Amino acid sequence: MKKSVRLYVSGFIQGIFYRAHVKENAERLNVKGFVRNLEDSRVEVFLEGDSDDVRKMIDICGKGVKSAEIRNVEIKEERFQDFKNFQILKV
């Protein structure tokens, strides 16, 4: 079953390769969507794909890279948009 979610991740996560880490894992799990830094210091992640793989990505996003300090992950269910790949977007 396909699933789509939008995450808003807050904490110490910008400037430490968090977005690259998310992209690498999304591609490994065949999850599509995007990741981008927001101006308010959060990171937005849109994930869509197989439900199990999306759940794995939510866990990965909640842990981050070794130097990350994740404080909160807000999860919102979204409508499936049929992304073709996973991208790092610029604000």
C-alpha cells in the first residue's frame, strides 16, 4: 500500500549533512519526495512510497546523523503525489 507523509523536523539539523543523509536513505528504500531546509531552522521532508518503507524513513529522519540533535518530528498525512525521484530542494 502506498503512503505519503510530510515531516517537519526541528533541532540541530541544518549544516550537518542531514539532508544528504535523508536523500541517501530514501533512495536506498525507493522512497520518493524531497527534503529542504526551512527559514525557521526546521527541515521539511516529504516522503511517499510503500507504507513499510515510509515508516522506516520516518524512523531514520527521527534519528538523523550522528551529530544531529532532533528535538521534534511533526508528521502529517498527505495525498499521494506520485513523485518520480527524491530531491534535495533549496529554499
